[in-house]
Amino acid sequence: MREVAVIGVGMTKFGELWDTPLRDLFAIASANCIEDSGVERDRIQSAYIGCMSSGLFNQQEHLASILCDYAGLAGIAATRVESACASGGLAFRSAYLEVASGASDFVLAGGVEKMNDGADATFCLASAADQEYEVYHGITFPGLYAMIAHAHMAKYGTTSEQLAHVAVKNHRHGAKNPNAQFPMEITLNTVLNAVRVASPLGLFDCSPVTDGGACVMLCPVEEAKKLGKPIIKVIGSGHATDSIALHDRPDLTTIPVVKAAAERALAQAKIGIKNVDFCEVHDCFTIAELCCLEELGVFERGQAAQATVDGATSLDGKMPVNTSGGLKSKGHPVGATGIAQIIELVEQLTGKAGARQLLSPSIGLAQNMGGSGGSSTVHILEVS
């Protein structure tokens, strides 16, 4: 397999973008990405576009064709990718594998979601849970993650205040991100005193409903060198699936799919998690960030909560986590989230992260997850 590099990135601002249609979100993000890459449009051979539920949110299917048409990319081989909230991460993996295999040289990986078009977001998102055994009985994703939180609290003594520190930290990072949906800092009291959504999770423990698009361009490392681009190599790519329903899990405090995907990515990269300088993880809820960090091996089980309180995951900590603000502050347009995570890695590794820039990172990891852990991707990028 060929070595693969990311040579261009582009995204929209995330938020409630009432006046921007779904197709325009992708067109804007892809145009920004193509311009950043320096690649002529006629050299782009293929595209993979992550989108979870355009049929429910927007009553629009046949998405790859219509999006590429309106983005000025009609004619290329385009594929819509769906894996719930991991759709963007899986689109990136698909593009990576196409380039690595030698099938194509220039491939666009994108993600887009328009979640504020009138459809009920709770209903649409619940389609990623087990319809017969979970949704039929009234559960929603806040409820599912509330059960995970209760289990974590019972087993490890995790507290609501520790969960609140995750939200406060991510908003502190997101306040430095001009593309974030909620670029402002919040306090512990704000999180703890907010209305409960599904106890113990309150409003500020939950990621928002978001519109947005994001795209990256991939090509062989040799082509990136010819273009004079910084060499941001994809050194590890892992993907795994698991049972969707929580009742099929042996332990509600674990999300095995994350560990499986991480092990595959780290094995390919031939490194350990301690070699990673920073990471973007799927913090759809505050408890999700803690569980994902424990599955990745960043912290031992039950220790991620106190490590967050102690500052280990802050910008100046030993393992900065969600430097972009994460899903919590940056926003969570579900199909675009995995691509936006890759963009954050690229910006950090190229020194373009602005006020949230880390000091000379060389390896970053992005973990994107579907539903309550039915699927996950993990990607590792390195600057060379």
C-alpha cells in the first residue's frame, strides 16, 4: 500500500445555519478544501461523503450525485457513506484506502449534515439506535448515555462535577475556535445547574444539534511532495463495529468498539498510545469522552474523570483532548464530525490552529463513533 497524505482542508462554520441548504454546505466546504489543496478540479477522481440521515432531516437521498453536481464535481466517482455519527470518519477511511491501494491519486473525503431543517432531531438521531429493542420502548441517546454515566458512577465513583469539568474544558478550547457553534467559556455552576436532559446528564453535558460541512483532500505522499505541501501522513487507520443495543454489552462502562478500532490503527502505525501528542475524541456527551479515553488507553479505567479535573486533557496538559472544542463546543453535524476532527489534527500538525495551537505536536489521533458504540473509526496522522 502507498503512503497517503492529507494536502487540503476546508469547512463551514458550525451552527444553526438556517439560510444555507445542505448542498451549499458541502459546496462551500469542498471549494475551501480544493483551494487549500492547490489541486485542479479535473485531477480529482473520487469522493466519499459522510452523511447520516439526509432522508429524514432533509428528504433528500441520492446524495453523492447531487452534492458533487452542485459543488462543480459532476462526473467523478462519488459515494455517500453512512455509519451514524461515525459517517465522516468512515468516509475518510474509505478515501484513504482508495488512495493507498493505488486505485486513485486524488480523492476528496467529506461530511455534511443539515439538522435544523424542521425534522425532529431526537427522532432522526434515534434511528441510529436499536429500533426494536431500544427506541420502541422510548429510549433516546441522552437516555442511553445517561445509563452509561450511571454505570460509570456506580463502578468508579465518577461524579456529576467531574463530568462538568469535561464540558468546561471543551468550551474553553472551543472559545478559541472561530468555526465553533458555541465559542464561549462556561463555568462549573452553569453545567451543574442546567436543566436535566436525562439524569445525571444536563443540557451542557450534551452536544448540540448542528448544521455544517467539512472536507479534506488525500493523495499519495509522492504527489504531496510534488505540490510542495507539508507532509501530513495517515500512519494508522482502524475501523470496527459492535452491537448497537446496550443490553448486549458485557459492561456498560466500556465501549469495546473504540478499543478495537484503536488497536488496529496503533498496530498499523507501529506506535503506542503514549506516542500520541494529542487527540480528538467523540464527546457527544461528557461521559462519552471519559469512556473513549479509557478505551483508547490514554487513562486506566475509572481514571479519566479525575485526570480531566487535574488538567491532564487541557491545552497545556500531558494529553490535550478535543483542542477544537470537541462536539460539545465546536458542534456536532453528525456526518461532518469525523472530517472536522481530521481537520483539527491537520491544523495542529501544520501550526495553523491559532490561539489553541499546541507546542510542536508531531502525532495526532482522531476517534469518531457511531451511536452509543455500534461503530468507530480511529485515525492517526503524523507530520514529517
